[in-house]
Amino acid sequence: MTTSPPIRRLWRDVTLFDGMDTLPEPMAVIVEGGRIVRVMPSARLADDEAANCTLQGTGGVLTPGLVDCHTHLVFGGSRADEFESRLEGASYEEIARRGGGILSTVHATRAASEEALFQAAKSRLEALMREGVTTVEIKSGYGLSVADELKMLRVARRLGEALPVRVVTTLLGAHALPPEFKDDSNGYIDLVCREMIPAAAEQRLADAVDVFCEKIAFSVAQCERVFEAAEAHGLPIKAHAEQLSNLGGSAMAARHGALSADHIEYLDEAGVAALREAGSVAVLLPGAFHTLRETQLPPIAALREAGVPMAIATDANPGSSPLFMPTLMLNFACTLFRLTPREALAGMTAHGARALGLHRQSLGRIAEGAPADLCLWDAKTPAELAYAVQPGRLRQRIYQGVLTHGQDQH
């Protein structure tokens, strides 16, 4: 029995953003077997080579599939009431201290069945996919018990199995202090380190471990204990840090080789230097900055000057960033944080992949040998994706070489 050779698929005469830069001339990209096999100027594409390909698309802007490297998609309930409270003057910290915020979502998530969590998160993830996301990180952190954190991680794994999208899971057990440990934060950290992380590692439910290092959450010393436990089980680390104050969590995370430090509005020069030295990514979350009406800007100029990679993500969650539109984040990154459109798009492709440790696979890039995760947009230049908040521009979404959104264009 003979096996047919894999189909070679061709996109030609596209404006190509390769994950870092826009190439200066119309380009051609050939995909075979889920990998990019040829990237070249269209003018150099030989007739016989084109004839051996199935033409998938022409014109438009071709980018890597978008990488949303920081989300909290699995959760129960709603926090629309807190949205109203903030508009009436309550701060994020005030809401959290009176039992709202993360803990209100914890109660709803614990009460929800695994199936209910899956169906709700599926709709949110599909919204991201319609906006070009091909890789997404999903954190736990709304269970805050061993059983409920593992429940959330199982749902996240199932989403990656059910939908054409790459799901990276992160255990965020140290997200907030659960009610049963109200006066014993060290006791809860013991639970995270001695039971939660080992269980997630043994069941292979987590690809990384995260913490919320902040005065309303956990101290630098407590977060370091979590990192040491993660390292003992071979799991990479990440950190929510310097969002509301400067505790030095980012620098500590960098000393442990963190993949990323996220939020970082209050990051100082020492923290920037530590991220640079460690090669960690600064993940900027303009959706939370916008929703919480923050005024402290991340140190963009210092990060840029130090050469620290800056990723952009939705931070999609029920409280501080109930936003499920990745291209809106590109616009926010430019208008709120003053990134250039090139920096913003790199932040949601190449640098987003780096924040998940996937850059070694060339994920987030359009290069020969890279995974064929691609987006073809109805646009003339990549800058338009950040410039205009305009749904419906995604002409084609390609995941691992397979068209999952749109139609072939001949």
C-alpha cells in the first residue's frame, strides 16, 4: 500500500511579519506536514515549485499565529458587581480585602462542575481563536485547594484536546489565601509546596508554576518557597509581580530563572537588570491596566533600552481583565504603553512564545522548520492590526498546517 505524499500548501504575494519584523517585499510561504518548509520572496518562487503546491491564499498580511501567554480562562461565576463598585470609587485592593475579587471567583469555581467549567471556558477560548490565537496559556488559581486546582488544570488540558489550539497549563495555587487558611498564610504555602505541586507534577497537569507576589497575596519569601518546590519537580516558573507595589518579586523570580515576570507596573531598575541578566520576558497586560484604571505605567523605556523582551497578553479573567480580544490588546499596548505596532505584534508572537518557553521550537515565528501556525489578515500592513479595533479581519487561521478558520483562496 502506497502512501500519498503530504500536500504542500502555498501562500504567495503576502506582506510577511515574521514574528519580529515586517519583510520589505511580497513573500511566499510553503507549508508541508505541519511545518514551514520554504520562506522566500514571491519573485524567486519558481513556476515548477508553485505548480507542486496547493495555493491556499494570496495577498493580505501573514503573521505567526497569535500567542496569548497569560490568561485565566477557566473560572466560575461573574464579577460584574465589582465592575460597578470600581466605577463607584472602590479600588481593586479594597474589594479584595472585603472578600471580593479573587475569592468571589473561588467560591463560584469550587461550586461548578468540571463540565460546566469546560463549557464556559470553551466559549471564551473560541473567542480568542476567532481573533487568531493558536497558542494560549491557561492558569489555575481559582480553586485554592488541591482538588479544585487539579480540577481546573484538567479542564485546561481537555480544552487543548478538544479544540485546534495549543494549550499550555500553569499551576497558580499561590494566587490568593483561601478562606480556610485565613489566618495561616504559611500553612497554605506548605499545602501548595508539599501537596499541590507534587500532585500536579505527578499527574502531568501543569507545564509551569506561577505565584502572585504582592502585599494582598504572598510575600517574596513565600513565593520563593513555591519556586523551590516547583524546581524540585522540574517545573518552570513564572510570577505575577510588581502590579500594585514594588516588593522585588520580579528580581527574585529572575534569580530563579523565571520564564517571565508579568504585570510589572512598579518594576524598578534593579528588577529590569535582573530580567535582562536572566533572559526572562516582561509580560505586559494592558487589559488589566485599562480595566483597573491604573496610572503607574510599566518601565517601557528601561525595558527597551535593556533589551528585555516584552510580551503582550490578554490576562483574560473575570475581574481585572474580562477582555477576550487579542487584537484589542495590541491597540492598548500602543495607546496606553506607547509600544510601537511592531513591538506589540512581536509581543503577541515571538516574545509571547518565549514567555512560555516555546521559542526553542521556533514557535511564534515564520521561518523554515517552524510550526505552521499562521494567520492571514485582511490588511495591507501589520501595523493595521494594532491601529484599528476591528473584528472580522482574520481571513484564515492555520494551526499545525491545517486551515481551521476561513476558506482556501485560489
